[in-house]
Amino acid sequence: MKIYDVSAMISREIPVYEGDPAVSITETAQIDKGAACNVSMLAFGSHTGTHIDVPYHFVADGKTIDQLPPDYFMGKAKVFDLTGRKAVTAEDLKGLDIREGDIVIFRTDNSVERRMEQSAFYREFVYVSDDGAAYLAEKKVKGVGVDYLSVEQFASKTPATHRTLLGHEILIVEGLVLTDIAPGEYTLLALPLRIKGGNGSPVRAVLIQE
């Protein structure tokens, strides 16, 4: 069994989605300054780094993190290599082995260019198109994972991708680090903090390969 950490490192330098809060880490107690222990104060948005979206993020009466069971955030996953595309469309997906209950994860040029490792936000990231999201909802997938900070095209006027997926209670995992991950079948674990009323949370995402 192999375990792959596919999480971005949360730091002051991590890229954040344009308009989201920057990461702040403040040391409030330090051993080398006379304190008994080291303690930090962390401040960042709920969609920082590698994170999950739950229905409440885009659906007014959608389920929040605390209303979802732990097994919602884990399951059988399939990683597909879709490098060379500007967007993941329904046409791209039709030839793939996608079945009901799968968590589908897309490795794109976002991974090739290591965009999650660059501090500046990149607007032209690869995303899932509206018709791609509709196709995945029709297939009744359990989750969708992408390798940058949003599954949606930047500055989309109507966030149809998010609303389609979350409206069907499909888990979204964003900001995965897939640079060295080969296509294939895995088990995904992406457990969030148990936040009351939470719309999203950073996760320590791992892929397990038997």
C-alpha cells in the first residue's frame, strides 16, 4: 500500500483565490522567548489551499459540514490525466471510465505548471465546464477533485459548475497537488475540520493506492 499526500502546504506564501483572505500565522507563545510552549494564531479563509466545498457554499439551504457524515469526504477515486485542455468538458469525459459513486479527480496543466506551489494567483487555470459538471451529475459521481483553487472558470458570471455539482450533493475537492500522481484507482481521504455551519474547510488530502 502506498499513501500519497496531495495537499498544499498552508503558509503565508500559498496562493489564495482572488478576493479571499490572505493567510496569517502569528506566534502568540514561543519557547525561545520564555514561554512554556509554542502556540500560534491562524487566520485564513475556509477555502484556503487544498480544501473541500460542501453544498452550503453555493446552495442557500444546502447541507453544511457538520450535517454531513465522515464517509461523505472519502471513497473510491479515479485520477484521470487531462493535460493539454483549457477546460474539462463533457466531450473530454465521455470516453472515460466514470461510474456512479466514483470520486473523479482531474490532473491537468495546473499540475504540470505547479500552480499550487506559486504564491501569485493564476487566473487562467484549467476548470470544469458547465456541460462537464452536468455530465458528471448525470453519471451520479460522488465527488470531483481538481488541481487548482476552483472547479469553476475564473470570474464566471453564473457559477453553474458549482451549483450543478453541489446541488446534487457532489463533494468538491479543490487545490489538490497532483504533479507526481499517475492516473489510476485510489482511495481518497479528505476530512475537513468539523465546523458548525461550515461552507468549506482546508483538508489534509491523501490518495491511498493498494
